[in-house]
Amino acid sequence: MHCLRCNRELEAGHKSVALYMFAQTVGIKPRQKSTAHRISFCPQCSVSLAMGPPPEGALNLAAWDMIRDLVGSDPALNQAAWESLNGISGLLTATGTDGTHRPARAEGYFEF
């Protein structure tokens, strides 16, 4: 299983958001139903998607609304995203924060 957005591997039992999609006829006999498909997102992508602008397309918008509801209903998903980011923060090198390495400034470039 992989995150649909970033393709990060999601192992069984790890924190993630799953959307299940299926199609079903209504008002038609006999009723037909498609198989359910699972779409997964890692916590970081879930929070990022929920905080971003709405996507194009009705189906994408419906999925975005569901993810926003999940992210906004309980802080556990946000906490999981921060925990994952904190786990990789040691792998990132700081530039300009401790005074040991400061890249040269180019004209028209702002360093935050």
C-alpha cells in the first residue's frame, strides 16, 4: 500500500487515511454494485491536502471535503503528521540557523 500523493510506502498498522470508493445503482432493479477501491494517504499528505486549496473536479472535491472533515475533527492526524516530520528532521541540514554555514545571497533573493 502506498500514499496516492507522495507514493510513500504505508505498512499495515501504520497511521494513514483511507478513502473507499465504490459505485452503486439507485432506483434500478436489479441493483448493481462495483468492487470497493481503497485510496490511501499518509498523515503528512492528508494534512497538506486539507490545508490547501480545493482541487478541480467534482469527485476530487468530494474526497477533499472528506479529508478536511477528518483532519479537522480530531488532532490525532495532525499529531501523526508532526511525529513523522520530527522523525526526519535530524536528516535535514540546517543552513544559516546556527551560524556555521550561510549560503551567499544572490540579488533579489530573500532568506527566511
